[in-house]
Amino acid sequence: MSGHHTIAETEKAVQAKLGSVPLHREQMAAISNVHRAATAIRQHLENSVLRTSDLTWTGFVVLWVVWIWGEMETRYVAEEAGISKGTLTGVAKTLQSRGLLERLGHPTDGRLAVLRLTPEGEELMADLFPKFNEEEVFVSGPLASSEAQSLAEMLRRIVTHLEANGEQRRLDLRGDTPLPPRRSGRRAKHG
């Protein structure tokens, strides 16, 4: 369970709160359940296979990106991992201190940095990923292989739709209104 309430309890509460509001309920349920499933899966993986390697979800994703793609500029690692550059800085420092990741100067632009796995990082990922995949099998256990493949394809269609059309949709929704600056989630200190 990903939160205090079960999925069935949450669905009942949403129906009670929004029962008369005209909504696209099937799409709301689909996106809500994608989010809830992602949270539950992340929590399970962090508290099982990743904990045994003393990794957070974000640390694992950063290692995964660099493991799969090889040496890469920090801005692209952050983008691929779906995190801010600031978050990557902290995660990379932690992984560096553990001897799993190296931060190098860019070969042609001294303002940029590149990340790559150390031999220890390579070894960890080669050992960890099969265990991680076993947990993926456990998590998707209620699905037949064909259902898992169908789910993967449906989610892939959502991702490719957003990759192709999301930016334009965001521009259309925003109109001429400029975006406010990104916030870290922290409130400003008042003296």
C-alpha cells in the first residue's frame, strides 16, 4: 500500500467528493492509478532491493542512467533521471563519496561536467540490476506476461504522446502568461 488509505478507500472517497462534478472519470482513474502504482512500486523497491545496497530511488536512477548511456554531461543525466540539476548535484556527491561515480571536467567546455561510473559503480549495477529485475517480476506478478507487455505498450504510448505534444499543450494552456520561477518547495525565510 502506497499511502494511509487503500486504493478502494480512495476511490470511494473520490466518488463521494466528486460524484456530481462532470469529469472524465475513466481518464482520472487511469492517471490516478498510474501515480499511485508508481508510488507504491518506488516505495517497495526502495525498501527491498535498493535498501540492501544503501541506495535511494533517485541514486539508483542516476546510476542506471550513467550505466546505460555511459559518460554523460550532468545536465543530460538530470534530464534523463527526471530530476533537477540541483538534486543531481547532491545525489552525485553522495554517490561520489561512496566511490560509485566520478565527476569529470568536460573535454571541450570547462563550464560543464561529465559523470561516469567507477569500476565499483559498474560492479554494483551489474550485481544489483538482476536483483532489481526480480523485484520487477514480483511487483508485476498479478499480470500475465501478455498483460505486462500490453501495460508497457499503453504507458509507452502516453510517454510518446507527451514527448510529441506536451510542450505545445503547455504553451497553449499558458498563453501569454510567463511561467513563475521554479520553486524548490521550501518557503522563503522571513527575518
